[in-house]
Amino acid sequence: MLTYIKESVEELRNNVTLPPRSESSNLMVIVAVFSIVFALATWGIDTVFSKLIQLYFNNVLN
């Protein structure tokens, strides 16, 4: 396990390059916008299904 951790740290130091700060900021904005849109879509679908289920059970029980 210790060897794995040492090799991972070495690989991070030698082989991984971070993007420039401006590119990271742009990507962060894209991820944030996508997350908000996806959350709103999920909320909308959940609301529609909830209304449909309520409508169905109100008609079945009455």
C-alpha cells in the first residue's frame, strides 16, 4: 500500500500538468451552469411525475 501511495505521488509530480487558471475558471463556470440546468430539469420532471401520480390516485380513489 505504501508503494502504491509513493508511486501515485511521484506520478502526480512528474506526469500531471494543471491547466492555466483562466481555463480552470472557464471550466468551473461550465460545470456550475450544467449542474444548475441538470438540477432544474430533475426538479421539473419530479414535479410533473408528482402531479401525474396525484391526479391518477385522486381519480382512482374517487
